[in-house]
Amino acid sequence: MDWDYTVSGENSVYLTDNPMENTEKKIYVIGHRNPDTDSVVSAAAYTAFKQAQGAKNCVAARAGKPTPQTEYIFNRFKVPLPEFLPDLVPKVAYHYNPNIRTIGAETSLWEAMDILEKSEIRVLPILDAEGKYHSLLHYSSFAQKVLKMINPQQKTVIQTSIELLASVLHTQALVVHNEKEIRKSPIIIGAAEYETFCEHLGAHIPENTIVITGNRVDIQKYAIESGVRALIVTSGTMIDKGLRERAAAKGVSILVSPYDTASTALLIIYSMPVTCMSNTDVRPVNRNDTTRKVAPLLATAPGKSLPVVDDAGFVVGVISESDLFGEPNIELIMVDHNEQTQAIEGCEHYKVLEIIDHHRIGSVSTRYPITFINKPVGATSTIITNLYQENRIPIRAEIASILLCGILADTLVLQSATTTAQDRAAAEYLANITNLEIDSLGKDLLAAASNIAGRGAEELINQDMKEYNEGGFAFTVSQIEVEDSHGILSRKDEFVAMLDAIRARGGRLFSALLVTDITELSSLLIIAGEKGFEHTIGLPKQEDSVYIMRDVVSRKKQLMPILSEIVERYQER
């Protein structure tokens, strides 16, 4: 999404949108960590379903790297992969306010203070010439600097331009020179006797000095002849044509203020560029910073608020301390999983609206009632296909294509023990929509999934790894599909070592890899467990750490009940 700016005045900018967030909550439709094909397909297809129902703020997401099979499917059918979210640890991006005002560095202090007065946010980010963050205007900084300027023990010197003076004082500009030049100028009020005024002016460099006076023609004339930077005549008093012509010749700007002398002198301070009063010491936070990092910074920040920038330094909003206690601007729909250990990291901080799944009901809990659809079918893609049918929503060809792939991938082309009549019916329905041939497509998918050449043990184990908890014991189970298990067995030591590292790193009871032979429709189970765990396994053993799982191809329906029993025996030992 591009930046959308609405200009307010010459130098101020109102942010109406940004590349990441809106005031409307974003709903991420996301599958489990280390997502398989069914998980990623379900996220993309269910997002399209929700959008067809009017939920335009739904966004498809994935919590990990896609498998080669998944990449093959999305590339083949030209469907964009869901957005990658490494985690959902609470970040500034999920809490800040994007609807804020920003102003340019040469905006007058008067305009800036007017914006602050009308805004609910008590800080105002200042942008440099490139539109990036420069400094912050806030009341405490403004008050401190103004008090120094109006100190009667100090001479009043302001930094401004003729253009800013004319704008803030609403003057009638009679003569103008170098109107955009910003420089420091002492201020002299021509209200004293003529001789006294001349002495005061003589103490300064005239060409830098701004003189404020009323209908004092003598003072007007002397100031012009002295070549002051600007003469401001108050109370709407017009001056003689001859003096105007002389001012033009001497390079003196003449401005006629509608206010009296006292008001003009007060207002002139507000003609300074806002950067004269802003605080450059206040550093912005990045929208990707965690709330844990930002919370202590906000506690001591001016107005307990800080500007938020993107990676390029452009201001995207403001975050306040109170924003951290509000509801985040994202919500979740979980697909193809319902267990906390399998969900994206940090999901517990957000409201879950729906769960669409075909696995056992695990440990997930919600604070609110939700839509929970859980069916004993072979793939979540089947459930989503049925939802399209039940709601009479046409399925676009590319979505139907990936849904068919999701069903075939999760059921080993309708050969897995998890396959149901619903899966077959859904596959046939999708095949008719897409004109795809199931057996031919299935072979392509299995070939894409079984290619392990050049891929390390860690990548293969992690590509479809799920974590479980039984009786207080945590463990992981990964699954890969191959056309021949000999290639894996020849690298057994590599896989066992990696499984043991994963087990130890997470303090788990064991980590296992189910190697499914898609030609024989049987599997081998490679396990690395805590010392003594292997004595409770009790499965037919092919060799050390490798067990025969004849006719087992499904992790959730066939393997998990077996592993649950093994864990129970270990617990009772």
C-alpha cells in the first residue's frame, strides 16, 4: 500500500493511511507453526471465503517457511503465498495510533500550537526536508523555551522569515525582500522617545533587526534609512508612499499588522519555525519494537507519548502509554490447529475469533465464545470447501485448485487412513471446477513433497513439526513423505542427532520423525528420547532408534494414539 497524504497548509501533513495498520482491526487467518500444505492452503482459501462475505480486513498469514510442495502449488496456480509472520509477540505496530498530524520543519510555531490545541494527542512530530522524523513538539519543551525568550533580563531575539511573520501576524505586506530566508533577528519596539530609539537601534546590526512601531513617522523613517531587516507597523496603520519607495530601495520589508503593538510583539514569537521549540533529544520508536522494550521509554517520555517510525525513518503514527493498555488492532482466526503449542508465538495476547480444524481438540482456550468448527476429516481444506458450498459462495478457479491440492496432500492422494467420504466428495467437486485430474495432480504433489536431495536434517524435520503435551510431558512429532526410505536411513545418525538436539533444546521427553513411504503406504519412526525412554516404546524395531510402523501413514489418526499410550506407560513406570 502506498502512502496517502492529505496536505493541510503549506507545511503540515495529515497521515490518513500507512503501509501496515489502520484503525480497523486486521484479522489474520493463520495456520500452525512449521506449516504443511493444508495449513497454508487453508489460510489462503478461508481468507478468500471471509472476504467474499465482506470481511475485507482479513489477511492470510503463515507462521513459518513453506515446504517445497507448498511452494510448488502456489507457484503452479499463481496464488500469492500468505504473509509471513515470524511471531506475534506484542509490538508497537499492534497498538499505535496512525491517525496523527505531522508538520514540516519550517512550519510556524503558531500553526503547530493550533494543531496541538485541536488534537487529542499532546505531541506533534516534526519532519525534515525528506519527510522523515526530525524532532518532537510538546508542551513542556515549548513552555521552557518560551519562558527563556520572554525573560526581561535577556534581549529578545527570534529566528524567523518575512513569510512566516506575514502569515502569523496576518499582515498586509507592502514591501517584501528575501521572504523565505530564515535568520535570527533582535526585536526592538519603537515606543520610546526618538533619541532613545536611535540609541537602542544603534546597539544592533540594523540589517538583522526587526522594528515594531505604531504611527511614529520619525521612527519609521529612521528605521528605513538605517536599513533594518523589517519594519512592522501596528494597528493597521498605512505609511507614506515615499517611505515605501525608500524601503524598497534600501531592502527593508514593510508589514502592516492589524494588531496593537503589545499583541504584535507577543505574536511575533510564534512566527518562529517550529524546530526552534521542538525537542531533538526525543527519539522515535520503531513500529516493530516490542511493547516490552517501549513501555519504560513511554513512562518517562514527554506527554507519555512517542513518535513511531518505519524502518526508513518515516513517521507512521504516535504511541502513548495508554495505548499499550488498549485492545491491539489485530485479531486471529486459527486454521488447521487448535493447540497452544502449535500456534504462532505470542498468539495468547490476541482475541481468537474462529478455529477451523480437523485435529484432536487440544489445549487451546479463549476468553470469549468463538466459532469452532472441528470435523474428523482428512484435511482442513475439506471443511473450507464445504463452507463455500453451504454458503453458496462460488470458488474462484485458483482457490479451488489449491484447495484440491490441500486435500490431496493431507490424505496422500485420498489413500491415508484419515480419508473420509467427505474428503473424496470435496475432491471430486473441486476437480470438476478446475478440470484437474486427481491422480495426475496427486503424483505431482507427492513428487514435490518427496524431494529431499540437498536438504539438511534440520530443514526436513522442521518443515512439518508439531509439538504436543501429554500428561505433563512435551514432545515433537515431524513427518516427511518419501518415495523410498533408504535415503533417510543412510543418514540416520544425522537425523537422530538433530532430533536429540531439538528434544534437549525444548526440555522435551522425546522428538520423533515419521518417515512415510508413499509407494508402500507404510512408515518408519525415528525417535530420540530421554535416557530410559526407549525401554517403554515397545514398537517393532528395525535398528537402533528406528521403529517399523507398518500401514501407518497418518500422524494424527494412527501415530498419535500410539504415542499417547507410550507416554502414559512412561508416566506409570
